[in-house]
Amino acid sequence: MTSVNDLLDILILEQLSENLFQGASETVGSPNVFGGQVLAQAINAAHRTITNKRVLHSMHAYFLEAGNLKLPINYQVNIMRDGGSFSVRRVTASQNGTVIFILSASFHKEEKGYEHQIKMGSNIIQPEDLMSWSDILEQYGSMLPQKTRTFLEIPRPVEFKPTEIANPLDRKDLPPYSDIWFKLKGDTSNLDLATKQQILTYISDYNILSVAIQPHAAKAHWGNLQTASLDHSMWYFREFELDDWMLFSLESPSSSNARGFARGNIFTRNGELIASVAQEGLMRPIIK
């Protein structure tokens, strides 16, 4: 995938029956289906059953089994409630009859109310002054570990620019904080809010668990850890556009019992808070 159009080809599902949908998969460098893809596809399925123009405001999901990239994924939507203000959907994703993922999503009618938000961090380096993943590969590819280089070589519809780049050869513990700019490749005009939320959800599964590994980077890295997303939650606050860089500001309050917890806020470049994300992931040391 090299553009937003390629991404939409994956995220927009085929409808098999009234509440049953099917999707294909595209690798992001892992041998298994990317969690962000399943999240976004499940939301696409849920939204397709909303007929009252309500807007997604939150979702909560669990990853139960690793997805097989070669098999289609079926998404069964159950209509749990259509109340006076909120509509709730439950989505079950399966492959060959095995449930691999479950998600609950809530949609809310448009209402006016009080507003406030936290501020984006101050003194954030602007994306024009930073290197992208593509730049890092081009300039330092020969010096990167093979696994990192292979991951960066995968074509993506999103460009990422971390505000700080850790040297993978310099093993030292790092603070549990990270700020990463991201931007879609291609024309993002004329996308409706539901589609933009699905794209944002796809992107939200990138980078998030990395911040939980950083405090242990002197010993832990992707090569000696068994990692997997266990659950993922997201809250959507405001309308937004995808035509400029956005900031994913991450932190990891805790890791314990072979699990890491991370959360983050997604801001527009001008500091408007669009969404918040939380995830717990497996961080199991590989004993050799």
C-alpha cells in the first residue's frame, strides 16, 4: 500500500449479508494480520449498520488470536441497542470458524454541550524539521539491524516522523514518552467523518506499544521479546481533516507481569485534541 486509496481498498469491506461483512489483509511487516487493520475493518462493519447518522465516539476491543494474512476475515455485527441518543454494536471477527477478535462500538447523536481539552505539549519539533521513516531507511539503511530495515522497507500509506530517533545500536533505557507526527499519502479530500475515523483507528495501532518497551531498552528489543496487542480502546472527540500532519503523543504509565500498558492523545497540528487511545500488549522476554 502506498496511498490512502490503497488503504481504503482494504478497510472498506465486502457485504455478504445484512450484518455480515468480509475483508482481506495486507502485511505491514509482521507475519500476522496488523491489529490496526482489524480494528478499522470492524468499525467499518459496525458503521455500515448505523442508519440514523450517529457518530462513533468510543470503541473497546480484544485481540484473541493472531490473524492469518492469507485468509479472509468475516465480521459479524450484532445490533445491541438503538436508544434515544446512543447506538451500540458488537462485532465478532473470525477466520475458518475461529473467533480472532471482538469489538464493541458506541455511536452518539450530534449534541451540543460543554467543551474543554488538555493542551498539546509545548516546544514540539515541527515535522518539516524531522526525518521520516523513509528518510531513515534511505540514509542509514545499511547500518540498521536487518529486522528494522526489513520493517521500514514495507510500503505504507502513512508517513511517520518521530520527534526523537533512538539509536538501535546504543542499548540504553529511555523515558516512557514519545511524540510522533504522521500524515496520509495521497488525496484525503472528500472523506466523510466515519471514513476518517476508520483511518485514524488504523494508524492508532502503530508505535503505541513501542513506548512501553523504551524504559527497558538496555535489555529489551523487538528481537528478544514476544509481543502482541491484547486490547485496544479509543475515544473520538471532534471532527478533523487528514490533509496535514497530526501528532500522536504517547506515554507508558506501567509495565508488569509480561504486559506493557500505553496510552496516547492524537492532536491536529494546531493543537486540537481529536482522539485518545489506550492499549495493553504482551511483552514476554524470550528465554534462550
